Amino acid sequence: MKLAHLILAHAQPEQLDRLIGALQHPDADFYLHIDRKTDLAPFQMLTQRPNVYLVKNREKVSWGAYSIVQATLNGFEQIVASGKPYTYVNLLSGQDYPLKAPDFIHAYLEKHAGTEFMEYLSVEDEWQEAIPRVKKYHLVDYSFPGKFAVEKWLNRIMPDRKPPENLTFMGRSQWFTITREAVKYILLYLEKHPKVTRFFKLSWGCDELVFQTLLYNSPFRPAMTNDNLRYIDWSEKKASPKTLTMSDETALRQSGKLFARKFNPTIDAEIMDRLDTRFLTV
């Protein structure tokens, strides 16, 4: 079973190199999207590793903007265009790290072939705090004087936005592991439905909505499992998840997940060392 890891990163090439090393497998390839705001030179050395490719069409990524979705789509396009027979595409950030050995990960995905691993909740019923993301106008993808005043004015005079193509909005974590067939479906759907792209470009945080929404409203819905195989700790109630340290070892060990985020070796490198020696060898 061939697996394509698509990794979105913008900093810390040494940590990214360590992540790639931890996931090395004869049937694994790595596609790295490096934020276009970032100097690419420090990341070039990563291509000296086998089966590591830089995503050629780099996006200038902004938090909460459609540019994160576009960066992912650019990676998808390069993966599909490679013509390689990948079974799964695994979307990671540069601050993720595996909890299991590559052999275990590949065997697990092969055993569950056809399953779409992503976290999703109904925006209308289960994740209502996300309703304003899609019903209101957000100009996060644009930069011009008075942008916020225009955004406020739009939302004052315009009615709530309606779902394009009668889509049911679903969403949650942007990180997932989905089949190559699902990736191809997403690319083709957005190509055929430009109004959906236009809609999400006026939304906020759509990287946590687009992919779940498209697959939930597709023939892939029965294959979706509400599990993205990741351990992520949101207990700090901040915009970003907790940076994991040695204090999280027990929770990581008991999680049963394949991956976790986020890690920062400048804050705690020991936990990554422990993962290497205690978890990845199991």
C-alpha cells in the first residue's frame, strides 16, 4: 500500500526533517508545501532524502484564509499528477509526529482500506460556534484599506449567506487521512463548481470546513469515520492546540491514535525522543 504524506510547513526545517525520518517507509512518499512567505533555501536539503518532493505551486498562507485550502489543493494536484498508485493521502502539519511505527501505520491503513479518516461535526447541530464562519461575510483573503469596515458594512446590510449547491456544512479538524479517490473527487468537484470555491473564499477558517463538507455531501459519506487518527489537546482553550510535552506521555500512550500534534523541540524535545524509543518501536 503506497502512502503520500502531504505536509504543510512554514518553519523549523530540522523538525520537519525529523518528522520525515520518523515516517520513512519503502511505500511512503513526502510532498512538502512550504509557505511562499518562507525562504525555501533551508528546506532544499530535505529533498536529499528518498521520495521527498517540494510542492511546486506554493501558496502564501494566511491564518483562517482560503489560502490554507489552496495550499492543500496544490499538494493534492501534484500527488495525483504524479500518476503513482497511492492508496491514501495523509495531511500533516510540520509540527505533527507519529505515535506508531511506519510499518504499523501502513498496515493499519491497508486493513481499513476505503475508510475516510476525518473528524466532522454538523455545523447546524453540533458545532454551532462555526455558523458565523459560513453565514457571515469574511474578507480574510483580501488586503485593502478599510477592509474591516467593509466587512462590517456587508454583514449589516446583507442577509445571511446560503449554502452553495445546497451543501450541508460539516467540519472540525483540518488534518485527515483520505483515499486517493476522495482526493480526486474533491479536485474534480471544485473544478466543476467554481461557485463553491467563491463561497468559501468569503468564509473564515474554511480549512476546517471545505473537505469534510464536500465528502459528506458525496458518495463517500458512508466511508467517513469520525476519527482523524490524531491526538490533539485543546484543553488550553486557545486558538492553537496545546504544545505537547513529557507531561502528556500517558495521554499519548493511551490515545490509540496514529499521530499527534503539536510538538516543538525548542520547548520540549524529550517527548519526541521518548516517542522514538518507546512508541514507534512498538
